[in-house]
Amino acid sequence: MATIRIAVLGAGKIGGTLGSKWVATGHQVAFGVTDPASSRAQALRAELGQDATIGEVADALAASEVVALAVPGGAVDALLAAYASQLDGKMIIDAANRMGGGPMNSVAAISAAAPNARVYRAFNSLGWENFADPVVNGVQADLFYAGPDDAANGAAGDARATVEQLIRDVGLRPVYVGGPEQVALVDAVASLWFALALGQGKGRHLAFKALMP
Ligand SMILES: NC(=O)c1ccc[n+]([C@@H]2O[C@H](COP(=O)([O-])OP(=O)(O)OC[C@H]3O[C@@H](n4cnc5c(N)ncnc54)[C@H](OP(=O)(O)O)[C@@H]3O)[C@@H](O)[C@H]2O)c1
């Protein structure tokens, strides 16, 4: 499998977990953070050694073809305003959840700022524990995702295949829910996760499996 050059923006629970998995599966990962000297950045640097870089957002974007947004939802708009031209034309995976009402995803905002980007909604609907350990009670968890299907639409490239690869490389089974019009459905899965894992006290390692004939 070809190495994918990925910028992971945010190096917290989600960014750190996904980025570490992608490093372990042979991809080239550049973390972009607000403070490359923070204790969190230094701990990740020590853990990953030469296999990843952790630096400024602009440097991570310059080194990447795929971008994973793993920052707080409230930080996304400022990132889009500051780095729109660097984001344009890339494959962008929105894992950030805007909390507190309104849509949880930033897909429309990303597409407005970077109209030539291929934008996917993924890695937002399960707790990070499932990305660290994607097998629950011996069963591989599913990850529901949405975004453009270039190959089916006759467009150049196959960004969806790359997203699926990155989901598999985390250890989850990708389940494609549909195009950009289905992004809200992926967010509804996140709401279901919140209701069960947190609201009903089932625990953060709760995950989902679609049973298919
Ligand atoms: N935690 C989960 O289980 C989970 C599951 C699915 C989706 N999500 C979503 O994933 C996103 C990240 O969550 P998290 O739990 O990983 O949060 P976290 O542990 O608090 O990490 C957030 C990261 O974003 C960085 N950051 C903040 N503002 C930034 C900016 N403007 N530019 C670059 N980096 C910035 C932070 O850096 P500093 O520490 O230096 O500020 C930190 O590395 C959120 O949108 C969340 O809703 C979380």
C-alpha cells in the first residue's frame, strides 16, 4: 500500500491516537499544533521519535495530501480562515465536533473556505478509546463515514478509497453512509454514541456494528 502524507491538526486524544495508528501503518504523519513546545507535543514526539513531525500547522499542511481535523470544534473556523489556501485541493477528514447546538460537523464551512477540497466526515462518532482499541468483546467495530464518491461519480481520483484505507489502518471497518448529503446522519451516530455511552452509562468503549447479509 502506498504511503499517504497526512497532516493531523491537533495532537490530543483524537489527533494523537489516529496519528500514532497511521505512523504504525507506514504513513507519513505531520502533526500541526498551536504550541509545538507544549508538554503534550513533547510527549508525543518522544513516543513517535523520527516517525512523525510535530510542528506548526502551516508546515504540517505543506507536507500533506490528506488533512485530519482533530481540534476542538470551536477552533475550526479560525483554522479555516488562517489556512484556507493551503487546505484547498486537499482531502480533508473532519473529525471535530462542534458542541452546544447547531450542526456538529464543519463540512459546509470547510467546503466554503476550500472549494476544491474533497471533504469527508469520519472519526467523529466514537470515543477515542475505540480508535486506540477498535475491537470490543472480540468484534471489530464499524466506523460510519460520509463524503464524495469520486470513482462512482466519474470524477478524477478516488479520495474515498484513501479515507477507507485510513479507517482500516486504525483497525476499524469502514461503512460508507453516502455522499455529503449524509453527513448529518454520521453526526446522528455520534449523538447515539453520546446518548448510550455517556447518557446511559454504557461506557466510552461502546461502539457500533452494522450486521450485513
Ligand atoms: N475525545 C473523543 O473521544 C472524541 C471523539 C470523536 C471526536 N472528537 C472530536 O475531536 C476533536 C479533538 O478532541 P480531543 O478529545 O482530541 O481534544 P483534546 O484532547 O483536547 O485535543 C485537542 C487538540 O487540538 C489542539 N488545538 C486546539 N486548537 C488548535 C488550533 N487552533 N490549531 C491546532 N491545534 C489546536 C490542542 O492543542 P493544545 O493542547 O496545545 O491546545 C490539542 O492538541 C474535538 O473536536 C472533538 O469533539 C473527540
